[in-house]
Amino acid sequence: MSALSDNLVTFAILAYLIAMIGHAVEYALGNARARVAAAAPARELVAAGGVVVPAPPAPTPAPATGASDRSARRARLAGLVGVYATAVAAALHLAALVTRGLAADRMPWGNMYEFVLTVTFIGVAAWLVVLWKRPSLRKLGLFLTLVMVLLVATAELVLYVPIVPLVPALNSYWFIIHVSTIVFASGIFLLGVVPAVGFLMRNGYEQGRRSFPYSLAKRLPGAAGLERLTFGLHAFAFPIFTFAVIAGAIWAEAAWGRPWGWDPKETWAFISWVVYAGYLHARATPSVKRNVATWIAVLGFLTMLMNLFGVNIFFTGLHSYGGLD
């Protein structure tokens, strides 16, 4: 069962890669329908004596309905391939988690490898729900699948560890309560950073910036919609994350006799909570520009990455369950 889980993860990575390629093709061809043939400059007639007589106005060129329509159809087909490949990848991803849990005879959240796999699944599952509600956001799929390829491949190639029993401190019903809510909130924050970065690029593009990376936002949805999606996802995830931190403190009291000890992971969880609270406060303050508030959301996700990777790799403490040597 463990080997099956490993193989399913590999197939999921390949499916995410196919989805990313499909979305990339749609992204590249997305504006084909809007292209029209450039009008030739009007010619002038020169009469006898050097008098210039303007030529009759040229007829307005009709939209190119041949090559551009074919490109538009191909773009839409590539986008649909990207969506369906993402759904297949998510199904394989879920199957890998289920088989990993069955092989370990526990919930598959005992180390960094399993945690990253679960967080990324929550992120892609939430993306499919958002896409079902708002199909116009499909072009964000390129960036979402890129994140999936990078994180899931990192988990498989760098963070992988064989199945081992849980350390004694994790054998508690709080393991399910605390870790499940942390995983869920982290997955939503992972999804939330995609439209956040998209908004920052698109907002710059709409303000006339054409340098990299703003040029990548040419075919993204409007900045206002991306910003609203960013806020909605963070507003949904933050209370769950708050509950997870409180549940962790209750579990720490039961396991170690104190609710809070400024352990590295506890400290960075608190930093993440403060940053995300700061984002929501800034977002609700009319005097704070939306791009400033969104940068705070991006900073919050960077603190989450630090808590996941940096703390487990570079620090030691009571939460050192990463599984890496």
C-alpha cells in the first residue's frame, strides 16, 4: 500500500504538469480572438499640378475570423485540458493520501512529507471549487498548477520519508483536531496567495507598467476581482487558523503541562497569526491601499513557509516532527 501511494504521487505530479502545460497554452493563445489585421496607411492621390487629393477612406478591416478563431478554439480546448488534468491530478493526489493513511494505520499528517501533500491537496481541491463557481478565473490555473508541481515534487524528491509510527506525543485525539484545522487553513492560505500575487501583477499592469513581472498579467482577470477573491479566501481561512492555534495550546497544556512555551513552531505560528490579522485589519481600513494590504497577505504566506520548512529544517524543539535527518 505504501508503494502504491508513492506511485500515485508520481502520477499526480505528471498530471499537474500536463495541466500546467494546458493552461500555459491557453495563456499564450488567450488573446487570439482580439487580434485583427492592422489597417494599411491610407494612400494619397497626387493630381496634376501637385495638388494632393486624399484617397477615399478605406473600409474598416473585418476581424480575422480564420486563424484567430482557430487559435481561440485551441486556447479554450487547452484551458479545458488544463482543468480536467487538474481534476485528475487532484483525484490521484487524494488516492495517494488515502493509501498512505491506510498503510500507516493513521491520519497521514505525521511528518513534513505527509503534511505538504495534505496541504497541497486542500489547496487544489479549494481551487476546483472556486473554478466551478467562477469559471472566468480559469487563467489563474497556470499559476496554481505551477505551485502544485513545485510543492508536490519537492515533497516527493526532498521531503519523502518511509512510513513510521507516530511519536508518543502525537498519539492523542488532539492530533486530529489540531492538525486537521492547521492543514485546512494552510491549504486555503496556499490558494489565497495565488490571486494575491496575481492581483499585484495585474494591478501594476492596469496602471501602465509593462516590465516583468507585470507583463505576465496581461491575460489575467481584472485586478478588482482578484483582490476580492484574495480577501474572501483569507477571511474564510483566518478563523480556522485561529481555532487551530488555540487547539494547539490546549493540546500543549495536556501533553507538556503548559499551553505556550515560545517553542520555534509556536513562535512562528503566532507570527503568522499576527501578520494575517494585520492583513485583514489593513483590508478593512479605507485609508490603506489595496496593494499594500495584499503585500501583507503575501508576507503572511512567507511566514507560513518559514514555519513549515525553516523551523523543521533549521530549528529543534518540541515540534520537531519533520521526519528529516
